[in-house]
Amino acid sequence: MENFPTLGSARKAAIEVVLGPGDALYLPPYWIHHVVALNTTISYNVWWSDHLSEARQQMQQHISGGLNGLLDMDWAKKPPLMVAMARAFVLEVLDQLFDGTDGPSIARELWEQRYKPLFAEGSPAAGVLKGQVSAKQVCARFQGTPSKLKRAAAPLADLMRTLPEDIQLVEAGDLIDQLALWLNQYNFLPIPVLHDFPRSLFHCDDKGGLSDVGKRRKGKGKAKNRRSGPKSAEF
């Protein structure tokens, strides 16, 4: 409960059902669920497409299209530049998606809610985080142009904006996950510092160094209908 303080309220809102032979249970998209077999059981799951599933398929296309549109093949020889491209793409999508709140603030909020508890004391990954991110590996300056970056991110941000507001933040977190795994898949970011990618989104500045954590950039206000992100710079 210390690591996940909202778990208590989630449990109160939970719905518990017991299924018998021939029963079926519909789980809407994005519903977190936990299943326990009370005895020897054979279950059968059926998946089907709905407007959210179709949107996610389109998002995959926009992610691939956006990254391919940004890519300079010379960067592929320098892993930090590929990390910089992925970081810039994520932040630009967040900037456009949550109009009025800058990307690093949203990334900081996602870190607090989605990733930081995974490294808390008592977890299998406790002790992995050691101070600041590796600036040399994850804070290189993006080499592309701002106009090209905006064009690359726009289709994905526009599509994500059509999703329900509570789903937008979930998909933003999934986007960070996907790009971190993509960077690892092609050996641009090794496993030992893979967790630095989510942190780099709010730790790195525009010049290839480390910045004050979670500070809003000038000219950006609070997003409409959104809460402010956490402001603590402590891990």
C-alpha cells in the first residue's frame, strides 16, 4: 500500500464474480483483472476488434511512420542519437496530445505512477536506480529539425486525442514502453540502463545534458482538464 497508495480505493471499486460452467464474462478494454481458479478449470478467451483495437493498430502504424520519417541512417551508427530521436518523438507527441502541458511534466507524472513503484524497496528491482540517469547514453541532443519532428508526431497525437481522456495517459505510457523496448531490440540501449529511458524524458535538457527535474518550460501553461504532475525531484 505504501508503494501503490491508490490500491485501497481500487479494491473498494472492484467487482468480484464467480463463474460456473457455461458462464461468460465480458471484460471491456483496459479493465485490469485478476483470475483465480477455484478448482480444475478449462477456460476459453475470445478477443475481438472494436474501435479502440482499431485505433491501437493505427497508432502502431503512426509510430513506425513517425520514426521512419525522422530517421537519418547516419544516426544508426551512434546509439545515443537513436535514443535522442526516440526521446524527442515521445516528448513531441506528449506536447501535442496534452496541449498546454509540456512533455517532460507528463513524462514525470507517468514515471511516478507507472514506473517508480517497480523499483521501490522490497521489489525485485529495488536498488537498480542509482542517482541520475546516464547522460552519455540517453541525453544526446536530437539532431533533426523541429518542423520535421512536429510533422512526424502529429498523426499519432491527433489519433490519440480521439481516445477517452483516461485512456490517453495509458496509451502515452504504452508508447514509452514500446520505444524503450525498440531501443533495446536493436541494441541502441542495453538492459542495464533501459529504465533510464523513461527518466530521460524529464531529466535531459535540449542541449544533451541534465536538467532540473519536472520544471515546466517557458510559455507552457497547465493543461485543461488535467492535474499538475508531481513536482518533487527526489527519487
